[in-house]
Amino acid sequence: MSKFTFTHEILELLAALNHQLYCEAMTARGFKYGSVRDDALRTRPLLTDYANLPEEAKQNNREAVQNIPENLRAIGCTLSSAPADAYTLKSDDIEIMAKWEHRRYVENAIHYGWRYGPQFDADKKLNPTLVSWEALSPSQLQQEFPDLYTKLGPGPLPEAERQKDREPVSYYPILLKRAGLVIVKVHD
């Protein structure tokens, strides 16, 4: 299967669209902009225009969309600009890609200095979602994440957090359509 890469312009467009979909989903859940993240008040500082995001958040959006072709390869798909060939994602596809997306998210967060903590703390860069998708023993965790395991917490990822990984991958068809692309199944 050939490797699909995005031009810089398409990558930026997809990153901005990815952020827009995040904002739409969070707003629909009752969250609003706030200068600090506060779960009780349901505020998020990232509920702003893409142009106003800190560079780390923009880069996270870029990396999320750059990873789309790899996630699609995991389910035997690729991208195309031919809409007649569009493939409809199945629930199993979304589950597989959500696991890959969570792994990307964990690796990205650790790259930026975050580590597991039982409570979210932006100042200390602690995040309770930096865990494996499934429950893993310490030796399995070390085998699965050899360079990262000391910064991860015990799994499994709670179901509500898994849903947060499923949501963006389920939006791939919408996101890609807005950029003139579709998902297609690769036939062997």
C-alpha cells in the first residue's frame, strides 16, 4: 500500500479543520472558552480559533491529521480525491483507529513533557489519560512502551476517555471531505 503524504497547505487546512471539529464537539457537550481548563466549570482554553492556539496545540492538530493515513492503513484503507470510491467506516474500523490515535496522543504528550498523574494539572504537566488502552501488567507496559513506560499510569483507559479517541477518528470522513478527500478501501 503506498504511503500518502499531505502537502503543507493541505496539512494546515486539515489541522485547522480538525481543531474546528473538536471545538464543535466540545461546545455541543456544553463546554465553553475559559482561560484555564476547569472540568467543574466546563471551560477549556483551547476552545478558540486555530490561529489563536499556542504552537504546541497547533502542532498536536498537525500530528493528529498527519497520522490519518497511518490509521487508515491499519484498516486497509487509504485516501483519494475520487468521491465515487468512498468507503464508509465500520464500528470495528473506528475502534482499531481509536487505539492507534490514543497511542499517538500518549506519545505526543510525553514528547512535550507530560506524564501520568491521577489529576489533570497543566502547570505540572500531569494528565490522568496517559495510560494504555487496555490493562497491562508492568512488564507488558514496559514491552509495549519501552521508552515511555515510566511516564505512563496503569490502564485501562476509562470508557469515557476511549470515546474521546473514537470521536475524532469517526470524524475522518467529514474532515477529509472538507478538504476534498475521501477514504477508500485498498483491494489486495
